[in-house]
Amino acid sequence: VSWLEMAQFVNWLNTSAGHHPAYNFVGTQATADYTFALWDAADAIDGSNLFRHKDAFYFLPTEDEWVKAAYWNGNELQDYGTLDGLEPNAGTESNYAQAINQPWPVGSGSEELNGTFDMMGNVWELMEGMRYAGDPYDPGADRAARGGGYSYNFYDNDLVSDNRGYSNPYYEAYGFRVASVPEPATMSLLAMGGIALLRRKS
């Protein structure tokens, strides 16, 4: 799916549960004038992330949120998101290097550092934000991608925490994860439709 389709799916998750949409689409749905737009600072999360509405419960993770969920061990970012910080085994712990010649269901590999599954390998996952930090908010600009994919990762170093990719928001070839706002002072694991992301509220 494309980033725009991901954002619309996340909005449906929110509105179907009585929450505010995360992403701002304007115009008439299913017509050419239906487009993605930014929120005003007053409506944006933290007043600065113009992509996400402050009252949304479900959202696509920012690159910072995604990387911390995958690689942060409480003190630093690990190279790999495995429990021991070592390279995962292709085809058993993680899906990369074409060990399995197609994506596998989330949860097929080993549990990772913060209770997640398959954040390394399997499918590239698009982030909420831009390809490069500091870019202006351009609704049509490339989005950052993380995690690598089964058909792209031929070497273990493609799974390390400093590896990143990107994609145009209109291109339909990537996966995604959905994050949620956890209960205060708790950790929350959201698992919905084969999607999972662990996030700690700070």
C-alpha cells in the first residue's frame, strides 16, 4: 500500500473507535480533489508535528518512535533489535536475505528487544515523517522507511539501527505499523491485523 492509504487506514481505526482522525485529508473522498494536508500548529501533536493530530489515539510512528521501539535497550541503541543484540538468523529469527521468498506473518520470527516482532527484515515500513530530518513539511515529499525487507536485505548489516530507506507517499510497495497512545506510565503492545508496535510513554 502507499503512505496515503496507510494514513487513511489509521484514520479509519481512529474514527471507528470514536477517536479523532490522525491525518488531515481535505476535499471529497474518492475524487481527484481528495488530498492530504497538514494540521495547524494548534491541532498538531506537541504543536510541532504537523502530520499528526494531538487527539489521535492510533497513528503511524515517527522514525524516532520506530527506532526506539526496535533498538533501544534502556541505555542506548543496539545494532540489532534482538534480545541479545546479536545478528538474527535469517529464516528463523528474522525474514531477510530471501530466506523466505515472500513476507511472512508478523510473529513468525523471534520476539525482539521490546516485545515486538519482525521489525528487522520481512517488509520495509514507512514512517509518519519525512525522509530527512529538518526538511520542511511537504505533503508530497518522500517518507522515511525502516526495517528492510525479505527481498532487499542480503547482508546482516542491512538490519542495523542506522540503516534507512525512503519512498514517495504515492508508491504502493511498502508495509507499515500502527502505534497507539499507551495508558499512563505503562507499556502497551498494540496488535491489530498483524501489526504490532511497542511504545513507552515518556
